[in-house]
Amino acid sequence: MVKKSLNRKKINAGAPSGLMISLLVHVGAFFLAGLFVVFTILPSREPEFQPPPPVERPRMNLKKPKVKVQKSSHPKPSSRIVAKVKTKEMPEIQLPDMDGGGEGLLGGTGIGGEFLELPEFKTISTLGTEDSIGSDLVGTFYDFKRNRSGGWNEVADVSAFLGIASRFIRSDFNPATLARYYQSSRKLYASCLVVSPTWSSIAPSAFDTPDSGGGYWMVHYKGKLVHKDGIKFRFVCQADYFIVIRVDEEIVWAGVWNTPDRYDDYQRLIGPYYNPRFETRRHFIGNDRCMAGEWITLEPGVPKDIDIIIGDENGQCGFIIAVEEEDVEYEKNQYGEPIFPIFRTTELSHDLLDQIYRDLPVGEVNCTNGPIFRDY
């Protein structure tokens, strides 16, 4: 009896534990299924922002103030108190030289290590400018009234003046013969020579020597004569007081003002280079009749040396150098005389043309057409 009762207890004790395990398994399955439904089937809703209701602010009624202004009232002048204050003079400060103070992106304070310079306004004159374009003639000013140090010489008369210029011509235009006379440090570059009758002081002023005054001066222009296509021409000039042109050591034009009446001056200036052709006087230009020189032939692009000297004895002066091409017909002026183009080495600027046209009579020479003597 005791053994039977023990066996029943073992059988009944296992029943409840199996039931509990089954219930737990089912509960866990339902829980997982619920989570799946909640997180996958039901989408989450994004929260919507609801702005707060606007707040009504109280408004205040402001009244514009009224100010009475008297139209006849004027402001009273304010008195100014001027005080004199003695200031001490500042001592001079010596700054050190700024050589190689540091290299920037371009190797210094300027481009390529060089300091930049501001452009200067250059002299513009009918005798030349301070700017060179490469094809122009460089001019040197000599004052025979002064010595090389700037002191004063005594030039007796026109004959003595022409004698100095003649020695320069006979020396093959050697500047050493003029070493004892004053020479301006300023050089001018001329692309043409058209100086209508004006005062003789124009040259000293243009070469920055106004103290020299007019009279007994000479300018020597030197350069290359060239034409890109080749040309046969001759110079047609008017001189007051004289012009002499030399091309490749041959004088092709020479003359003084009013040559028939001043034949002695002409001979004194030219000497052994006298050419009867230079006495052939033509129509009126400037303040004298022009003369034609020797024919010159330039091969295409082949340069020749050219020297031009101009000079004046006093009073008024004038120099016009034009050219005449072979077998070319020119427009006539109101007197039926040809209008020759001026000798030029480039197109002239508007400023230079204004200087020329200011005193140049209409129909004497042409400043914008005709040959240009350069190699391009």
C-alpha cells in the first residue's frame, strides 16, 4: 500500500509543469506577432507642428508735432576763434635705401624686380617730341651764343653765325667741331619738320633752354631714310633762315631765306657744295618760295643715312620740308600750285597736327597723305 501511493504522486506532479510550458510558448508567440504587426503594418505618423496663435500688440496713436518756422528768419553767423599755435619743426628723417627689401610674386616691388615709374607728360612741339617711335630723327640743339659751360659767347653777325654752320658741314657733319658751343641735354625726336613762320625762340623753348633766347642757334637731326616699297622723290623745302639736307654723305638740298637777295650768305653756308639746281625757286610756302633738290632713289627696305640741319639768325623763323614723287600729279590750291605732301616717318598724332595747323595756311602742304618713310 505504501508503494502504490508513492507512484501516484510522481505521475500527478509532472502534469502541471507541461501545461505551464505550453502556455508560455503560446504567450511568447502571440507577443512576437503583436510586435510584428505594430512595427511593420502600422506606419508611424510624423508629428505636425502647430504654430502658436498670433499675439495682438496694442497700438499707440502718436501725434506728429507741429513746429512753427519763421520764413524771414536767418541763421546768425557763427563767430570763429582763430588760435595761433607755435609748432616745433619736425626733424628731418633719413630713410634707408630700399634696395632688395624683399621679393614678392614678381621678384620685387615692381614688375621683374624693377620699380614702376608713373608716366610723364612729354613735350609736343613742331620741332619734335620727347617720345621716340624708332623711325624718327633725333635732334640735338646747339646755341652758338653760349659756350659749352653755359657762359656767353659773342657772335658778331650773320656771317659769323653761318661760318660756324659751314665748318660743321665741311667736316662731314662731325659734332666734334661744335664741342666748344652749348649743347642742350634734351633730345627731341622728329617725325616731320613743318614749322610755320614763328618767333626764333621756339627752338630754345622746345629743347628746354629758354634762357638762350632766339637767334644764332642750330639743330642737327640724324637718322635713317628708308621706304618699304622703294621710291624716287626729291625734297621741296622752304627755309628761314637755313636748311641743309644730306643723304649718304651727299647734300641733296640746301638753301637760305630769300636766296636771290642773300646769295653771299648762301655761298658762305654751302661753299664747295653749291648746286645751281637749288636756286630754282617755285611757288610760295611759308614766308618764302620753296626750292626743289636732287632726285633720290630708295630701294625697297634699304636704309640710307640722313642728316638735316636747321638754323636761325634772329627774329622770325620757319622750316617746311615736303616731298615730290616722280610722275605723281598733285592736287592744286586756289592759286593753281601743287600741294605737296610733307616729309614724315609715321602718321602724325592729333596733338602734333593741331600744333602744325595752328599757324599753317590752308593749301600750302598736305600733312595727312603721301609717302611715309619707314620700313614697315
